[in-house]
Amino acid sequence: MTKVQTIGSYRGVSVDVAGWDSTAATVDLSCACMFTHEAHGATLGGGLAHLDDALDGTLTAMRKDGLFRGERGESLFLSAPPSGVAAKALLVIGLGAPEDWSPGVMASVARQAVGAAFFRPLRSMALAASMLDGGLTPAETAGASSAMLRGLTEALDAAAHLRAMNFVEPLRLTRWVFDVGVERFDAAAVQFRDELAAISTATDR
């Protein structure tokens, strides 16, 4: 049974942590991330490998052919993913080269993902950071959870500001999920909860 835990909320959006990957996320939009190549000569692993398999190797093939290179800020949107993907739609976001990775990259990824909610009536979204799947070690990804939460909350703040000015329609988003591996679920849930609480306290949202 999939582990799912609500760690808090921000501007009316419930924030969860789930022990699933981007293929199993039962949301309107599942977001995954991909480097231009795997770090340290590793092969694609974990949930991102599962996703590539569900797409019949499309991600690695498109990267090899230069059709989707995984460059920072690049994105690939699938509005009708195959049955092996539980979400209604899929967004793959480029992380750039793993050698150039920093926590700030993940803040930008979260903001980019939230931006998709301005263009589609999304009520639920999930984000799989995929950094470990791309060959980075846990030690190398320190600061990622805090950065992703910062990107999420900043994007929701910006959306609220634009809405107050009547520049945009209200976001329909009510649920955001961070995908984490089952083996690190408990530790990740505590970390995300504490960091979200700190952000919420500082901003009073």
C-alpha cells in the first residue's frame, strides 16, 4: 500500500509526501525531472527508469536524438500518456547537466511546474525530483527539499498576488505531492514537514 502523508498546507493547497514515483502518481499532472546525462557514469534508475519504460524508451531516445535534451528549463508535456502512467497528464522538466546542479535548480523546477496550473484546470499535481535516479548521491542533493518548498511557496505567493490584481483566474490547485522513494519516506516526510512549517511561520500563510 502506497504511503501518503499530508505535511501541511500553504495558501489553501494541501502539501503531501508520497512513496510513489511519477508513473504511479494518481494526480491530474505528474511532473518528473531529467538531466542531460546521468551523473558519475551511472545508468538511469529508480522511478525515472520506470517512467522511461512506461513510455517505451521515449525519454532516453528523445534525449539521444536531441529532441528533448534535458537542458535546464526545457520541458516535455504529454497530454495523453499511456496506461502505464496513472496521472492524466505528464510533464518532464530538464535539470541541465548534473555537474552544474545546485539546490536553486529545484526551486526553479517547482516554480516551473506550478506555472502549468495557469494553463490547465489542474486540481492536483505531483513532483518527482529524479535527482538520485539521474546518478547524484544523497549527499550531493542536500538542500533540495528546502529549495523545492521555497519554489512552490513562492510560486503560490506570486499566483495570489496576480489574482489580487485580477490579472489571472484563480488557481484550481488544491493538492501538491512531493514524490519520494519508499525507502526514505519517513525521513523525507519529517524533513518536508519541518521545512514547510518554518516557511509558513516566516511568511504567515
